[in-house]
Amino acid sequence: MLYIKCPHCGMRPQIEFSYGGDASVKRPDLNKEISDKEWDDFVYNRKSLRGKHLELWQHISGCRQWIKVERDTATHEIFKTFKADEGVV
């Protein structure tokens, strides 16, 4: 089982979390017109990254906070976790 260290609650099993996607994807600006292609690219057309990258997870069975997790998708090794408003050091 994968364990994730919630910066608010401490070490918890993966079943307490819900995966939220790639944290490096930038959402289009609010109240700005974008083309259908730009919206499709944001929603559907993403690369499936292999290796170390930053992800969003929500601690649904705990504090319900969103966190960032630096994880290797090939090995599932977790390097570091952050509060959602923190960056990678």
C-alpha cells in the first residue's frame, strides 16, 4: 500500500486520498475567452508523464485539504509533500 504524508495530518494510507491530477497544468484564466481547441487541450489533451513530477491529491477521509505530492509515477516513490499553496523547493 502507498502511504502519503499529509502536511496537516501526518502519514496516512493512500485510500484516504483522492488523486486530483498533474499539479503543473495551468488552468485557463477566469473571465477570458479561449478557443474550443484551447479548452480541449486543457481538459483532454495531456501527456501521460512517466517519472518524477508534482501531483494534486485531496485528503478526503481526513482534513479534506488539497495537497501537492512530488512522486515518481514509475516507481510510486514519494519524495515530498506540500500544502497546496506551497511550491517545490
